[in-house]
Amino acid sequence: MNTHLKLVILDRDGTINRASDEFVKSPEEWHPLPGSLEAISRLSHAGFHVVLATNQSGIGRGLFDMAALNAVHARMLKSLSAVGGRIDAIFYCPHAPDEGCACRKPEPGLLFQIQERYGVSLTGVPYVGDSLRDMQAAESVGCVPHLVRTGRHPDATALTLPPAFPAGTQVHADLAAFVDHLLGEAAAVRALS
């Protein structure tokens, strides 16, 4: 196991870009949330490997195909590159909710794929998402769950989370606030050593 890899796992819709009840079906429908790309760039420059774990049930529902998903991700990666950031790998579940797969969050399949690809335990790895199912997937593999308020839970606080959320879920205004927290925590650890 590689224990020295600095890894952060992110959800996509509602975390990096605006979520849509109609799904993000084309590059034209992909719009980054304010400050999210710069936040990922800061992680990249701090030596973190940034990996995406995203449900993309629009494929299984027949709303868009793999070419469209790849085009959306190409736009995201190009936009990110323009501000000096990168995403190392994208893991996605293409299945519709009724397909009973093991990779659709809150199931942990995508996270197990990440664990296998990188040869690391995910215990203690930060997972950032905007939904209950993100937090449940994170908890199931030992990740530290971080909820951002830019998606499904805009009014959430650590004190008002419903009981279904994992104990210890940390709440941040957005991805930039999470990165401030993470990099601040890392600096504090370095100062003590």
C-alpha cells in the first residue's frame, strides 16, 4: 500500500459545477461554481492527487451517451488546466438507479475502484460532496466526509444535519472553504513536526 500519497476525492455536480435537475448533458450545460476550479488548482499545487467519483445516471437513463460525458469532462479539464489545476482520474457510475449496481453512490464501488487503482487505504482520505449519498459512500470506506453547501443542502450546518448523515461530517460553504480548511490543517501539522 502507498501510504504517502496525498489524495482528495471529489464529487462533480453540486461540488465543482452547478448541479441540474435536468442533468448536465453537454459541455454547454457545464458551468463551474465560483472559485471551484481555483480551489482544485490550490490542491494540485499543494501536491494532492485530485480524483473524481461521480454518479452519471443520465447515461443509464438514455439522456446522453459516453461521447457527451467525455465532452463535458474535456471542457472541465481544459477549464481547470487554464487556472493551473488538474484532476488525476475520473471514476463514474453510468447506471440508472434501478440497475442495482455496486458503483452508484451511496454504494462504495467507485471508491473501491479508486483504492485499487492507487493502492492505498482510503481511511482518513477527505471526500467532498454535496449530498447524503456522497457522505454515506465516504463513510463506508473510512473516508472523512466533507459536505459542501453548493448543491443539495445549501442551508446545512454541522449542527443541523439530519441524523442519516455520518457522525463527524464536516460542513463547508463551498469547495474553496474546504481547501482552506484542508491546507490550514496540513500547515498546522507541519508546524507541530
